[in-house]
Amino acid sequence: SPHALALVKESDKPLCSLIPKELETSLQYPNESVREYDLKYLAHMHNIAEGGAWEPPQCISQHQVAIVIPYRNRTLQLQIFLSYIHPFLQKQMLNYRIFIIEQGTKGAFNRAKLLNVGYAEALKIFPYHCFIFHDVDLIPQKLSNMYACTHQPRHMSSSLNTFRYNLPYEQLFGGAVAILQKQFELVNGFSNFFYGWGGEDDDFQSRIINRGMTLCRFPPDVARYTMLSHAKELPSDNRFLNLRLGRERFETDGVNTLKYTVIKLVYYPLYTWVLVDL
Ligand code: NGS
């Protein structure tokens, strides 16, 4: 049968190498003038499957990665990001899918809870072993910055143009991070309490340390990012309080207590879109 034939072919495929050898070291700055018109062709030209998924045709990727992006009201940034990141991820020979998790409700943005939702929704689609939690305004500059999981949770965006490529503080775990599914489950994901800007990434960092893991980073010349410009968010007033009290909630606030309603789920050509009521 045709099905049996497909199975034989699939099993003949070799494993892709963990890190492709021919990775160039640097890339062009993203094309900021990209528009919806160009995006229509991207999925076709790059053989992207419905929902913004892809896997290498010639080998079996050793990385199954869900890329989860919290989102609201950043249309242009999303277009720039998508047009840049798909070709980037394909050069790294990953099996990946892009999830855009959009807060469908007004009021303060809850980045961390959206990331928890992305985790839960991704696992309904495929048993991803690696998760990348990623802001939409971050553009990786080096192909050697693999969008895959290391043994320890990794802070990926440690060398950022807006910080003049310096790490502002050692514990920073914001922007773009990679963590194994098992590790995310172990730390009970993110806190759901952080409405408004700030602190949720610091809380996540404490959860990881609290579970005996250590953070890792690639060298600054690899972990290099450009941030797309936008107005700065207003920090929330209760972020320090949430952070202080957060330590007592590691077990009782996280993916194990996550409650939300999916308003819409659409498999768009370049991403899986989940509109959610938190
Ligand atoms: C800290 C925030 C983090 C934030 C980091 C970098 O102060 O959430 O700054 O922000 N922590 C608190 O507010 C408690 S940045 O300069 O990239 O805008 O990620």
C-alpha cells in the first residue's frame, strides 16, 4: 500500500546532525519593509506546513521544538519576525512549529500565563521535548545560536544591542529562553500571577534554581540579538511583591493550576494562532 511505502522511506532517512556544519556565522538584519504580501509567498517558497510547522525533508531532526510567542497588538513586528525566523530555523534543520499565543482580553498583559498556555496547547498537537519561549521583538543574529535545548535551561538572548551586548544582571532569564519539556514540568512552568510588565522572568529563574538546575548561556558573540524598536512598557507596581511572595507558590501556581479559555485556534500558513481568554 502507499502507506507502507511511505513508512519504509521514512525509516531510511538518516538522523540530521545535532548541529549542522555549514552554518554561516552571521545574517543580515531583517527586512523591516516586509508586508503581508511577501508573507503569502513565504510559506509556499519554504515548504512550511499549515500552522507554521516544518521538518527537514532529507533527514530526521533530533530537535522537536515548540516556539512559543506571547502576543498582542504588534502586527508589524510579527511580520518582520516571521519572515526572518522561518528561513533561520530551517537552516538549523529543526523540526519546529511556531505558536502565537494572543491575549484576547483587554487589561494588563500576562506574558507568563500566555507562555503556560502555549506549552499546554503545543503538547496537544505534538509531544515536543524542547520549548523555546520567545518575545516577538527579538531577532537572532547568529545561526550558530541553535534553537534547540541544552542539558540545562538556556538564556538565549544574553547579548542584546539595546544593552550594548552586555548582560544587565547575572540572573536575567527574559527575552528568549530554551528549556526541556521535562524541566518545565518539574518547575511547574511560569507563575500565572504576573499581570503587567516585569518580574515574571525573574520568578521563572527562581523556580529553576529552586529545583537544583543551573542556567547556561552561549558566548556573547553567539547569543547576539537585535531588538525591534518599540515604545517601552510601563512596569507593573506589584511586580516586586509578586516576586517576593512567588517563592511560596512554586507548587501551587503554575501549569498545574492553569485555567484559560481558547477563543480561537487557527492553523495559519506561518503560525499556529491561539487567541485566549486568560
Ligand atoms: C528587570 C525586570 C525583568 C526584565 C529585566 C530586563 O528589572 O522582568 O528587568 O528588562 N524585573 C522586574 O521588574 C522585577 S529590559 O531592560 O529588557 O526591558 O526582564
